Amino acid sequence: MKRDYKKLVRIAARNLYNKQAEDVFIYDVRDFSPFFDWVLVATGKNEVHLKALLDSLIEEMEKSSLSPHHIEGEDAKRWILIDYEGFVVHIFLPEVRKYYEFDRIFEGMKKLRFVYKR
């Protein structure tokens, strides 16, 4: 059975948003990447918050029977990459996201719209 990664990336975004992540965006990269369909980007407030976001996300996605294929940056806690095969998640410290101008990579690409209230 093919997974609905669009639905799953929305679940992931909602989880990060509800855990106080900032600047949460989902980019549609289906026309640009042969490896995944969606890129979820979020910012945590500090290293402790990044770890809490990661732990919460893993727990939430396991409810949908989805485990990370690969995680990078977990020890450094400045930029964490979580690969869920159909989508990837980048969680940054604010200064790291700004330094690498990460969102510029996706200029002109469609964003998946979502609205959540805290």
C-alpha cells in the first residue's frame, strides 16, 4: 500500500507547530526531487527545544506507523535532518537557518498551505 506522504507531512507539521516550533513551512518538491515529495522546515528556540521537537515528532509519526529512515545532526543539536523517505524534515536553531539562508533554496516552489491555531 502506497503511503499518503502529503497527509503524513501535514501531521508532522502540526506536531511541530503544536510544540511551539516557529516558521513552519512545507515545500512541494515533487517536480524537483526524485528522492522525496515534501520538505518540512521548522525552527526551534534552543538546543533543548530542538531535541524536544525531534522526540515529539518521532513519537507522533510512530502513531501512523512511520519511523525515520535516517536522522542526522541529533548530537550537534543545531540542525537536525529527519528522513521519512517520502518527505524530509529540517529543524534548525534560528541562527543556523538564517546563516545558511535555507529557505532561499525553495524560492519559487509551492508551499503546502496549512493553518493551525495554538
